Amino acid sequence: MSEYNIQRDIISPLEQYLCGQVTEKEIEWYEWKWAVRSMKKEDYWGLREALTPYYRRFFMADNDFFRNGNTDTQVKNALLEMIEREGNYAGRIFNDLDIVKAAENWADRLIADNHEPRYFFMLLMTIQKRDFKPNWDAIYDELHKKMARARNYGNFKTHELYCLLMGLTMIERTNLPREKKNELFFLMKKNWSFMKYMYSVLIHYIVGMRGDNFAAVANTACNLRSARPHMHLFYKAFNENIDVLCPEGLIDTHSGKSVREQALVHKRRMEDIIKSTPPSTELEELCAILFPKVIRDVLRQSRPKTYEELEADIDDLSKRYNKVLAQLTSAVKDVEDDKISGEDLTAAFLRLPTELALAYYGNMSILMAQNKTWQKYAPTINERILAKQQEQQDRQEQHNDRLAASVEKIADKPSVVIDSAQDVIADGGKKTVQIINRDKKK
């Protein structure tokens, strides 16, 4: 038998603290932990049975663990360490508990001083890896209903814990290996300050911070240095939802300024951050799991390019432009050597978009000003390019005239209904032609 007694040396100090008989500082934690470690194998099952009720109370955020707010950490650390030592048993003892209710309880304990949910995160990470197998589908359904009523139910801290738990739920519902799930949940914990801003703009409710001004969320995200490599994700999500989050006419009650104007200022800041910071793809897989319906569309949007990317694009365009210019110059020499005809040279210009062809013509006229072959064919080439440009403009004007005539005919027939003139423009007049043809048959 161990020289330490389970009830006297381990359970009694915990119970005295939870009953308010002693403070956390009055417990000899070194002795307490040494007593735990010194338990012989035959005594450990008794220790586990004795501690299990305290594990479960801690999981459910029993108020006695927060009698001094969130300042006491020794008792929480001690229990977390014990739960980690329990192996797979640690996960199984929580399977029957209401994890959504646990999240709500933790939010109630944290809201007073707006404390970060560090211990709830650590607790979930610990049991997630140790055979914790609740009904994730049922948890998803319950959280989905609660988060859908975010504007009318709960508070910023409760919904932060809902989002945190929803993130774990979405990860657990995948078919990924256990190691990959652990990795993704750790990644979410590591980047939680950024992820809660993503949740805020995508569920249209600010989580993790007091307030109702989404321009302030954008400002806070811009100020978060660790978020800069991921700003392209937040930018896309914010830009996609800006009309709902920061509508025209909405006034910030604190500053009296337009929320929309504030949002546009911070949106420009995001663009500057994106341009000056190389993007990271570290969170894209996680975001695709957490926001499956939204993030696909968000990721398909083009983000502002970094300065390095813009420089690379300019360099690439310059190389491609110069390559074509060199080919055209070589073609003039081929005309001189009778390898191709002057008509072939002209056709090469006409295959280019009109504006680009004129740009190349201008450059060639400078580079080959003294070349007699170019002097011979240049006037014809210029004339043909301008004729092509005029032809394109004439076709566009005729198309616009036909559309305008179609709209006028429809306006003269009250019996014909079209949703809006935009429908006519959007489908290139097809709907108009169909209706007119239908009326002619009548």
C-alpha cells in the first residue's frame, strides 16, 4: 500500500477548496501531485474512482471551480494533468454528459471578465484524443439550431463556445484519421483569435467580443499580426458579406460615424496587408471543413495580389509582350528574304486584339523606322487595323440599336410582361425575340 492516503491527501484538499474552506494558495500542490504519482498500481483504480466525480464536475464547469473567477489555475491544471494520465478512460467517462450544456456553462463562467476559453479548449483537446465518442451528429443538429438563432439568443461568449464546439464537431464528423483530426483541432486552437472573426462574419453575429459593429471586427482582425498571412481568407469572407454586415445608412452608436464607411476603410487596410504579406494556405483545409457551404465560394473569389505577385505578373507580361514584338520584327525580315508575303505580315497583326495590335504597330514604327520593308507595308497594316476596329464598333452599335428597338416594341404591348429590362440585357435579347415571335404567331 502507498504511504499516501487517497481520501486524506488527494480528495480532502480538493473538497476543502471546492467548499470554500481553503484557498488555492493554501493547498500544497507539490505534495498533492507527489501523492498522486506515488500511488501504487493496486491503489490507482481506487484513485480513479474517487476522482471521476471531480473530473465530471470540472467538465461541466461546476461553479465551485470558479469561485474566484478565472484567477485560480492550480486546481484546473492539476485536474487536466490527471485527465491526461487516464488514457482512453478519460474520454469514456464524459460520453454521457451534455457537451453543449457544458459549453454554455463554461461561457457563463468566462463572460464576467471576458476570459479566453483556454481551459475548455485544453479539456476538449485532451479527451478528444482519448476515446471520447459522443453523438456528434446530434451535437451538430443542436448547435446548428442554436447558432441559427444567434441574434435573438445567447451572448457573445456563449456563441464563441458554440463556434468552438461546432468546429470540433465538424472535424470529428469527417472521415480523416485520428492523427489528422487532432492536428486540425490544434490548428484551430492555435489560430482561435483569427477563427472567431471568421465565424463572426460568416454567421453574422459577433462572437468572442462585445459589440455589434462589424467594422470594428474588421479593424481588430487587421490589428492581429498573426492573422496577416491568412488575411486573404478573412478579406474574401468579409467582402462577400459586407452588404449584410455593414449596410448603407447604419450608424455606429459610439462614434456617430457611418459603419459602412468605416468598413470600407478597413477593407482597404486588408488589401494593403494582403499586398505586403505572402499568403499562407495553412488554414484553408481547416476552413473548408468548418465552413463547407460558404468557403468554397469564398475561396473561388480572387484576392488582391501581393506586391511580389504583381511584380511577377508585370515581369511575365513584359516578357510575353517582348517575345511577340521580337516575332513581329523577325517577320519583317522574313518578308525581306521572301520567306513570307506582306499579306502574311499584315495577317499577323490582325490576329491580335485591336488595341494590342495598335500598341505593337506603334513600337514597330519606332524600332524599324529606317527599315524600307516596314516603311512599305506599315501604312497598309495601320489602315487594316483601324478598319477592323471600326468594324467592331459598328457591330456593337447595331447590336445596341436592335436591343433598344426590342425594348420599345415591348413597351408598346401592355400584354407582354418581362420581369425587368435587365433580363433583356442579360440574355442578349433572346427573351425579347421569343416573345415577339410568339405574339406574331398569335
